[in-house]
Amino acid sequence: MRCVIARYPFELTRSGVLASMKGVAPELVTAESVTIGRRRYPVKQVGQVITGQNRRDFSSGEVVRAMTRLGFTCHEHPETAPVGVPTPLQTASALLGGTVSPEV
């Protein structure tokens, strides 16, 4: 599929994106993200890897449009844990007689 990212044309394929992202560790997701394989990557990280451009040169919307057209699932917001729910470590501590401290 031909697409334009940061005013440069790219010929992207689903298998090409999968191959490019293979072995790349996902960064912390704080904004828009895309699921590639079983991992969820920030769209800016994916754009940088597949185009070789600086993240400041393109918008996340350009990458989201391209990834959506290729059939990848894009997400607007990061998944967050509900507020007030203790972490597994806090739950185990409480079961062993410790106190559950609120997260800061």
C-alpha cells in the first residue's frame, strides 16, 4: 500500500511492518498506540521504525491512518488500571498481614 508520511511516499505492507517491528521492545504507551502482533506500541515509535524518520517529522495521525489501512488495531488512549485497585503486590502483602498503602 502506498502512503505518504511527513511528505514522503512509502510503500508499506502488513508483512513488512511485522518484520520491521520484530524484536523491537515497545516503549511505555502514553498516547495513541497500535497493536502489532501481541504487543502494543506507541504510534510514534512505529512511525520512526518503519520510516526511519525523526518522530518530530510526522504526526501520529499519519501513522494511525496508515496502520488502520493495513489492518492493524489502533487505540486512542492507553489502558490504565482503575483508581483505588491495589496492585498484586499490595494484595499479597495484605493477605500476609501487612497493610495496604495507597499508591502515590
